[in-house]
Amino acid sequence: MSVLIVDDRESNRDIFSEMLRTAGFTVFTAGNSAECLSMLHKTAPDCILLDILMPGTNGIETTRILQNLPEREQFKIIGLSASALPEDRDSILDAGADGFLCKPCSRRELLETIGRVTGVRYSFTSENTVPVPPRPTGTEIPDSDKLRELLEAARFGSRKKILESTEKGFPHELAASIRVLAGEYRFKEIIRIIEDLN
């Protein structure tokens, strides 16, 4: 089962990618509508997660383009929005999307929405498990200023600052795991990871 994630924010793409890869999905990403259409033809995904409020050609307009493709029946579209307003949900569904998901969301909510739309089935062995890579060593360990900045963001429960803090200076796998935890508001677990690195 493959999923194409379309979102202009790299941090959002990383969060969704990590959630899906740890559940066994093949994941592709795109940062805008043009990349979405290019990746669609290259990868033939089973499902597209499509951010509504992208700059340029937004998710609603992109959905209308996707609706007119001859291969439309081969994939499902799930609209993504940080807004829980009914009109956002209605707009993307009216444009042709098969489902809608408000972000941030938990991994369980993401998987259940994909399952409902595509019909894929899976079992949840542990809803709260997020794989954390082995402890970085040597030059891979983020510097103390970065760790202090991240620890402060986690203690204040600032998801935005956590995502910003992990964009640079962190090993990719560690940053991705922390972003998944931040996306699910699991700040205590992030604090434990940071304290273990000190």
C-alpha cells in the first residue's frame, strides 16, 4: 500500500511519513501541486494525502485536476487541513476528495481514516509506540544549545517550536521520531529522549 503526501511544509511531510512508514506503508512526498502530479505518474500511489491550504495551486484546485485524470479510480484522496471548520471539509469533499482529516492528528486517526477510505485493514498492536532510533554518538549528538532549545519547547508544550527546532542540527531519524511525538502532543516522551541525550 503506497501513499503520496502533498504538503508545502517539510515538517508536516516528515511527521506523516514517519507515521505511515512505521505502519508498513510505502511513502512518497511532494511539496506542491505540480510535484504531486509528477509523482502521481511516476509512483501510482493508492492514496494521496493532500493539504488544502498550499500556496499557488491549493489542495481544492489540485483535487479538481486529479478528478479529471483517466486513472482517478486507481487512487483515493484525503484532504488535510489545520482548520476544523466545516466549510473546509465540505470544500475539499465537494471538489472530489474521498475523505478529510484535521491536522495535527494521532497516528491511529490517520490510519483509521486511510482504512475507511481505501478499505485497507490492519491491526493495532500498540497505539502509543513510536520507534526511536539508537542514541546518537559523537558528532551526531545535537549541540547543547539545540537540546536546551528543544527541551524548553517540549516543557512549554509548543509543537510549533519543536518542529522548528528539529529542522536542522538533528540526525534525520531522531528528528522524525520527535516530530511524530510532537504531532501527537506527547511532550513528556520528547523530554525523556532529550534528557537521555544530555
